[in-house]
Amino acid sequence: MLNQTELSPSTLILNGIPGLEDMHIWISFPFFSMYVMAMAGNCGLLYLIHHEDSLHRPMYYFLAMLSATDLVICSSTIPKALCIFWFHLKEIGLDECLTQMFFIHTFTGMESGVLMLMALDRYVAICYPLRYSNILTNPVILRSGLATFLRGVLLVIPCTFLTKRLPYCRGNIIPHTYCDHMSVAKLSCGDIRVNTIYGLLVALLIGGFDILCITVSYTMILRAVVSLSSADARQKAFGTCTAHICAIVFSYSPAFFSFFSHRFGHHTIPPSCHIIVANIYLLLPPTMNPIVYGVKTKQIRDCVVRIFSGVKDIKSYSM
């Protein structure tokens, strides 16, 4: 008879990247560099948006939501991964593991939702420029952000409880750097079909719905831009969407690869490749989004230049 401890272990082991244990120390350097860049870049964006009056507009409020979401995603995963790589601190409590899983899936869903809201923002700005400020008021932005967050919470909570109820009698070693839903569920010797089906359902309800809205928004944007008579006007309209399109590519490309390889390519794709891409899926968007928006958005560039010019003036005056 299996005792209660065997059915529900109090401690799990995150084993890092399987097959590449000897290279953990080298893999940690790009992880750490990207994490520092992500934290500095997103904190810098939040500071700019909060303190610069010229950035108190709907587009930048949505960008602030994206930056805050990226900060939570990074902080939920990378510190633990670095502890595994550097100090071999692989143990994690079951409740702590489920909490990490909840934050990861909730805020990746939140990130997808914010990208969808930003696509709708660009649609309103280009197709209804005269009504832009009347449609996207501060209460509307607040309610839409809250609804996106609650959508993730309400859909991921059942997933967490479905995972907690499973009997775990196939050991307690997870071949991963963080607690992913299916990686934890596969430790169970019970029936995980409900977990698998519900996970796919959540992915469709969040990812599928958001991608559909983004596709429809950009289809309408493309139709509106093509109808403009001036080439300069078309270029300017497309220019306002460039940063957002880059953010979508950085977010969804590794997400699609990770999702499909985890479910359909586990016999052909090495586990180490899947784990690395799963980490890139969580780390690449937070790292690249501040860079893309800083380079592609004139208002943010102007604010950064003005701040650095002020710092230089202060230094020269003090000298």
C-alpha cells in the first residue's frame, strides 16, 4: 500500500535541462543577462510612463500593463532556474510548485490578452482617429486590463486544483527548470486526461481567442491603411504598428513551438531542446519588448534622450 507521502510528496525536484547538466553553468550566463536586461528595461519603461506626462495615453498604459506582466513572468521563473544552475538548489515544495505554475500560466495568458488589447488600440487609433480619446477612456482601459487578468485567474485556478488532486507515485523529479502544468501532471500515476483536455481548452480560450482578435484587428487596419491616398500617411500608419507586430512575433513564435513540440513532437525533439525553448518562451518577450518599443517609438526615444541630456547637464554643471 502506498502511504499518503508517496501519493502526495511534499517536495519535488526540478532537474534543470536534461542531458545538459554539465553545461548548466554556461547556460546560466545568457539566462542571467537576459533576466537583468528584462528587469532593467521593463522597470525603466514603467518609470517613464509614470513620470512623463506625454506618455499618459492609452497606448502607453497598455504598454505599462505588458511591462508589469513581463516582470511577474521573469520573477516567477528565472531566479529559481539560476538557483538550479549555480547552487544546485533543485528542491521545491509541492505547494510552492503549484503556486509557481499558477503565476506562470496566469500571466502568460495575461500577456497574450494585453497584446490583443494593444492590437485593438491600434485598430481604433488608425480606423477611428477622431474618436480615439472618446472610445479608449481611462475607465475603459482599467476595466479591460482587469477583465484580462481575471480571465487568466479564473481559467488557471481549476487547472491548479486538478493538478493538486492527482496521486503522485512516479517519483518526484521534474525534468524542467520550472513547474509547468503538464510536466507536473506527468509525474502522476493517475488519469491525467482531464488535465490534458482542460489544458488544451484553456490554450484555445486564451491563445486562440486573442490570436483571432489580433488577426481581425490587423485585417481591418490593413484595409484602412491601403485606402489612404498618401504614401507618407500609409507609412506613418504602419509605423505605429511596427513595435506591436514585433512584440507579437517574439511572444507567439516560441510559444507555438513549445506548445506543439510538447504535445506532438516529444518523440522527435530532444527534451533539452524543448526545455530551452520553454524558457526562451518566457524570457525572450520580456527582454525584447522594452528594446523594440524603445527603438521604434519616437515618444519613448525622446523621453530617454531628454532624461540623459538632463543628467549630462547636471554633471557638467557640478563639475
